[in-house]
Amino acid sequence: MCGLIAGIGRGCADHSAITAGLKAIRHRGPDEDGILKTEAGHAFLAHARLSIIGLDNGTQPISSADNTVHIVVNGEFYGYQAIRDELRAEGVVFRTDSDSEVALHLYLTRGLQGIDRLNGEFAIVILDERKQEMIAIRDRFGIKPLFYTVHEGAVYFASEVKAFAGMGLPMAWDRQAAYMEAFWVRDHERTLFRNVYSVPQGHCVIARQGEVRAYPYWDWTFPPAGELAKDTRSDQEIVAQFREVLSGAISRRLVADVPVACYLSGGVDSCAVLGIAQGLLDRPIECYTLEFDDPLYNELQVAEQQAAKSGANFHPIRVSRQDLADAYAQAVWHAETPFVNSNSTGKYLLSKAVNQAGVKVVLTGEGADEMLAGYPTFKRDALLQHPGARSEQETEQLLEALYNSNRATRAIFMQKGQHDPFVKEAMARLGWAPSFMETYCQLGRIASGIYRDDLAEAAGGINPMGDALNRLPVSTSVLGRERLNQALYLNARTHLPNYILTVLADRMEMANSVEGRVPFLDHELAEFAAHLPLHMKVNGLTEKYVLREAARDVLTDDVYARQKHAFSAPPARGADDPMMVMYKDVLASKALEEQPVFDPERARNALSMLAMIPDDQKIAFEGLLHKIVSITVMHERFSMS
């Protein structure tokens, strides 16, 4: 993994600005820097490298033999050896051992159609001097970040927004996006920074003469409703096939010129990855688990038992409430996105400990819930929208059991909002409303009550749900599919890249120069999962049913039977809790008065209300405080206007 910056347009290649931008993202690539500028000074590519493959000769940028096409890459391409052999048979000469060079020669020989051959987590920028254009390419699910902005006629790309700030580009709030942020659903291209955009997942962006155009090259495709009923495979056949595809995804991600470790929680996702990965290696895997001091949120014992069963070396990383409070602002700066829980800070501290242990690469379990309907909102959709032969009373009993089994996070995932006007618009578009939209609308209503009075007006009456749907191919990719699959698709195109893959994945890992690899977001596995019968995803109250069965032999009995417990850090307890002290300090700061999103007095009142909230609802209400505090931190750290 690495960090990159690029620009095309008159005056964009100022050397001091480029080096300052690289310095801002040095955490992504501390091993070496590389800068290429065109002779005319109209374009540049810059790269901060974290060496994983091709340790001795993988310096970037990499150029074509005639020095007219150049590339920088952040990420990994799996199975690149076979592509390299194929290209060599066609006469292509490789000058490095890096997997990144494969992307350059695919472009030179096959154009942008070569993207289809790439499997992995990646962000690519290509400078084609022959066409005087720059091409940015983002992986299929948006695992790796890639942003762009247009300033004074020049187009700039970067792995993180802070690189633009480091280069001296102006930073300001997009207040409409800030309004949408409260509702957790934001179209993938928009960021909270005015005039800064995210290259959408599964897209390439072409910049030429100061103009930017985005083109999709891949989408997660589900079969039309009714097609799944024609599947003649037995459950046993499906389970065996899923195991084979998942094993392939994990095996590909074990390829590196440095050791690969695992992040391990008590969930079936990371436990399955560890168990299968360990079976593919002849050495014990080093695995790392966060340890919290609240039993309801601590998964240490379950994870330790899983590590023992797998034969892995277990490393608990204890994180106190004081640790969370001390690291909070730094984690927010790396995320460039508001938090709703301290789990992001926990992941930041976990990655910091892993870096200090000398580890550069880890396998993680992100993406399984989005592929296989793991969250309670998806289980609710499965129960309500696909009842089969169940009676209404039986469905209600199952919903009650679902609610009672999620004590730690039910306040987040089990909100109902069918009568919300934003939800009603989604219902008008789709014919129904996914539960995650209901939940996020209800949480958003709480947050919007603490906004400054003029923020909704500045947002122009926008409906966050409607706006997100407007920017997605609803007619071709959503309508006509099974409702559970519709929910999975919409979540994967909004919440997954905008939140999960930011604050719980790449940013918290790369903040500490650790590369996270996510087997569940292998596009071949995702395409297989899209065609699974619904009962192989949610079977009664059992989520991710096919994964449990496919990994049964490598899981402990506890993990196999355990219901989903979303990874969360415990809420603050009492006025002396270090997190409460941190909240008070931030809400007493000048930055709270200056940020343009939340009304300062209402924000402080929200803090005083926390003590009156019932314990099982605290985590949701505290999520609002996290938004207030993290936006205030962002305002100060990015010198926002």
C-alpha cells in the first residue's frame, strides 16, 4: 500500500507544493518517495511507498519504454503473476518485480478494458502524455481511497484530502454534504470538503483540459427476482462452492514479500479468515485482538479460543478509555470523516500496535456483513420482506428475538422510521424502504435537531435518501431484484465506502503504515454471493448462514453459534470517564463556536442529556456526540472555512 498525488494543468507541478503534499500522507508510504514531472511542467505524479512486493525494485512512478505513459498505484493486484506471464509471452518487457507494473502494461496493450483483469484493492493514476490526459481508477468496492479536485484550471488527485491541504489548496465545508452526513447515507462522489470529490467505486475518471468525466467499469450485479428460485444446487453444493471461492480469495491475499498477519475479533468473519488462512500456511499466523474493559463489548475470550483452535499466535491489544480519549483527535484527522463510535479510534490503536510489532500486512473481515446480510437491519429485511410460509405472528416473534439478542447495538440498528418523509420518498422510488434507511433516518432526525438553524436552508431542502438514489442506477441495478438484495446493493454503494471502508478499514490501518487486505470484498466472491439463494444469507435468525457452514470445520463452537455483534467500543460511563472529559474539552473550545454545522449551545445541551439516556440507548445518543466532536476536530485540524 502507498499514497499518491497527481496533477494535470498549467502551473500544477510546483515542487515545494508536491513535496508538502507527500509529507502530509507520508504515513501511507514511509519507505521511499518518487516524483515525476513532465518537461513542460503541465503534469506530475508523486508516490509515497510502503514496500510489500518487489521490495528492491518497485520504486514508482513507473514509465513506459518510450517514456510517454506513467503510472502510480496504491494497493495490491492479486494473481498478477499469471497476467505478467501472459504479457511477457506477447513480448512485453518488465523492468520491476512490482505487481503495479502489470497495470501499466495492461493499459498500454488493452487500454482501459485492461481494468477488467485486475483483482484487488487499488487506486491507480495514469498520466498519458500522448493524449494529454490523466486517468484515475478506483477498485470495485472503493476499498482504497482516491480523491480529486479542480483548482485554478488544474485537476489534482490524491489518496487523502490532507494531501490537497498540504499542497496549499483551500479547505472549506460542503454544508449540503454536512447536512446529509447526519443521515449516514451520502452518494459516494461527494465529500464533506467543498469542491473535493471521491472517485466513485468501480469507476475511472478522466481529466483533460481542466474537465473531469467519470465512467463506470464494474457494478455489483444481482439476478432478477425469481431467478434464484431456479437454482438447482443443493445447500451442500453451494456451501462447498462458497468455501472454494473464499479460500481462493484468502489464498491470493497471502502473497507478499513480507509476513501477513490477521486482525481477529469474536465474529465469524475474521475467525473464518484466520481459520482458512492458517490451513494454507506452514507457520503460525500472528493475530491481533482489541481488548476493551466493558464485558458487553469485549470479545477477547472468544477470539483467544479461536486463535488456539487455529494454531495461531495470539496477541491481545488492551485499549483503555484513556487510550481512546488520547488518540481520538488524531484518528479523526486520519479518517477525514465524522465518527459515530470510538471503534474507529480502537482500530487506529490496534494498527499502531501492529506497526510497532513490525507487521506491514493484515487480513481483515470487513465486507462479510455487506456481502452476506450480517447486520440486524438486513436480518429484519429478510424477516419482513421474505416471510415464506411464516405467519405474521411468527415473524413478529422472530423480530422480537432479534431485538433482544442485540443488547450492545440495538439502539443503532433497530430504529423504525416508516413514517419519516425521507423514508417515504425512498418507498415511492423503490416500492419499500430498506431497514438501514429507516434506521439512518431516525438517527439523522436526532442529529438534525442540533444543527445550526441555517444549515437545512443551506442544504436546499435536499432529501439525503432521494439524493443518494438519484445518483445510483436504480432502474437497472435495483428494481426487479429480491428486496434483501436491493438493500445489500444500496448499502454497498453508500454506507460501505463512505463509512465502513474509511473509518474502520483503510484510514485507520494506513495511518500506521499497515496494509489491510479484505478477502470478502474480492469481486469474484462478491459475484458468487450475489447469486446465492436468500436462505443461504439469512436463515431464520442466523445471518451469513453460508459462511458459517463453509467455515464450520475451522470455527470454534462458540463462534459458529454466535449471532452478529457489531464491532463497537463501549460508551462513556459517568462524568469522570476519560471520553466524557474529552467531550467536555472539545465542546468548550473555540473550534465548536467556529464550525458551521452544529449549534454550540444545543451541542453542549446534548452532552448534559447523555446521563439521562437509558443504558441500552446510550450508544446511539453518544453517536451524536461523536459527530459533534469529530466535526469540531476536523474544523480545527483542517483549518476549514
